[in-house]
Amino acid sequence: ACLWLASRFRLERERWLPTLAVHLGINLAFYVCLVLITLPLSHLIWREPIFSIRFLQNLHQRLIGRLPIDVIIYWTIVGAGNAFESYRRYREQQLQAARLELHATQLETQLAQAQLQALKMQLHPHFLFNTLHAISALIDDDVKGARRMIARLSELLRLTLENAGQQEVSLRQELDALERYLEIEQIRFQDRLTVRIAVAPETLDASVPNLVLQPIVENAIRHGIAPRSSAGRIEIRAERRDGMIELQVIDDGPGLKPGNEEFKEGIGLANTRARLRRLYGDEHRIEIKDADEGGLAVKLSIPFRQAEVEGAGSDY
């Protein structure tokens, strides 16, 4: 009964005085009832008359003498009940907070995945439309070349679809897909485009964002190769440095000098920035600057992580 009353009338800061008065009244009632029950029973056990002078004397002694002890007992029970109830509520709040935190984390992860997937879906039609435009421009003048471009586009789409559900792939897989795209562009520009790939062997199995190089290479071709009639060169580099993998795309075009004032970041580079921010937070860098040997250099630095390699690809 004391434990039930302790949970029913909890001593809380907002209304502690009325609750304390209730408990004092209950404590007194319990005490009187206890004496009125136990004292007659003891007289009956010892076969003493209940309604007698001795009974009244014992009743007086019990009511006065045992009051401090029974008060201590009552408040010990009430205190233990309150402590247990407070602990139970505290544990419930902790569990609820943990559940809410887990749910918030799951929602945040799902949101990040959805945003990354949306960025990928934005990137796919972007380079596909550009490639189809290049094929349409070539089809009247070079039918064989257009057919080869369609075949390479088919291979590129197949590789893209195979990795459609992955946000990160190995650098080896990324270069395989990039090779198909570069073959399309080399058919388009013929002798005007030279490609050099310099990749450190230890970086081939590193994990990189899926289709991270293609929009940067496309941008280099658009601004560094396409505007001029002379031959041009694009170089792709990869090396490991201080726990990071550095990817560079360098062209020998006008760079950021006055001759290329119209250079600006399109969908590809803006998309790449957003994806790297989502995947790596502050643990990435993007540098766009004039290359030492002339032209434009775009360098990406991301944490070096070993990718799960499913099979060997091309050697670079």
C-alpha cells in the first residue's frame, strides 16, 4: 500500500508541499490503524482483556512510543518507491532518446543516400545527351565512325548500369568506364585528341566515387580541346599521398588565362563537388588551377580506402 501510494502521490518539485501534507496524513492513518489492529491481537493471543485499564495504557504507550519508528519505516518505503520510480522513468527516457537518435541517424543516412542517388541520376543523362549530340554531328560525315561511337556508348552504358547501385567503385573500374568514354571522344576528334594515363599501381584498387572522372574529362575536352583546331592533349594521373588518393585531369588548353574567360563550372563539376561533399565531408579537396606546363589542372583529393575488388580489369 505504501509503494502504491508513493507512485500515486509522487513528491515533485512543482507541488511538493500539498503532496507532503497528503503523505503525512496517510502516515498517521497507517500508524493508527496498525496500532489498533496489532494491539488487540496481542491481547487476544495473551488472553488479556481488551477493554481494560491495561489495554488503554498499552494503547497510549504504543501511540506515543512507536510513532518515530513507524514514521521512519513509512518514509523509508516511500523513499525507496520514489527512487525506484525515478530510476525507471530515467531508464525509459534514456531508451526513448536512444531510439529517437537511432531513428534520426537512419533518416539522415537515407536522406544522404537519396541525395547522392539524385546526383548520380542527374549525371547519367548529362553525359548521355552530350554523347548522343556528338554522334548526331558525326553521322552524316563519318558513318563508320558514328557506328563505332554507338558501340562504345553501348559498352559505356553497360558498365554504368552494372555499377548503378554503387556510390563508390575501384579506380580500376572507374578507368575502364572512362576508357570507353575517351574512345568515343577520340573517334570524334580523331588526331586532335591525345590521351595519356599515368596511374600508380597501388591506386588501382582504391575506392573512388562512381563516374567521378568522366565529367572532369568531359569539361577538359569541352574547354581545352574543342574550341581550337590544333591537336590537344589530356592527361589523367593518380597517386597516393599522405593517406589520400590524388586524381588529376590536365589539359593543354588555355587554362584560366584571359584566352579562356568563358570557363565556368557546368553541371558536371558542380555535381562532382556536391557528391564529394556528401561522401567525404571536409575530408576532400578540389583544386582548379593553371597547370605548371600550361593548360588547366583539376585535382581531387579524397581519403585512400581499399575497395572490394571483384575481379581484375585493365592494366594502366
